[in-house]
Amino acid sequence: KGPSRRLVGIKPEGRTPVRQGTEICAGNGQIIGKVTSGSFGPTSGGPISMGYVANVYSDTGTSVILRVRNQELTGTVVELPFVPHNYKR
């Protein structure tokens, strides 16, 4: 059957960083996960976060709502790693 939730990368819109413990919600307001870590990503030029969400919402490009300090921000599920490797083996 597999795991019930999956670790995903989240790219919030705007410049507000999303920190650990922030609720991740679906479009209908249902809580689907929590952020495990987040900060400003200098290479990506904006805030980045990672968190566990239900498998149904783990597809790349899925829109999510992030509840930060009683405000709702929109974000998008992105692939990990945020910056692709550029070295050769």
C-alpha cells in the first residue's frame, strides 16, 4: 500500500518565509500536512520549504495553502532538490 504521506518541496508565493510547524492545507481548508523546515533559498531567489503531505496532494504543481501567523499564503508543490545537481561523476 505504501506510506500515507510524502516529503515534498514547497515554493511559497511572495517573499514571506514559511517555517517549521506551519499547517499545509488543501484548497477547501482541510489540513493535509505540516512544514518540517523552511527558510530563504538564495539560489532559488525566494523562500523554500519542505513538509509532509498526504499522498493525494504530493504531485508536482499541486496548489496548497500555508497558514502563517493567521494569514493564508498560496504555494506550489515542487520537486526536490530545489536546485538540480550540476556536477559530473
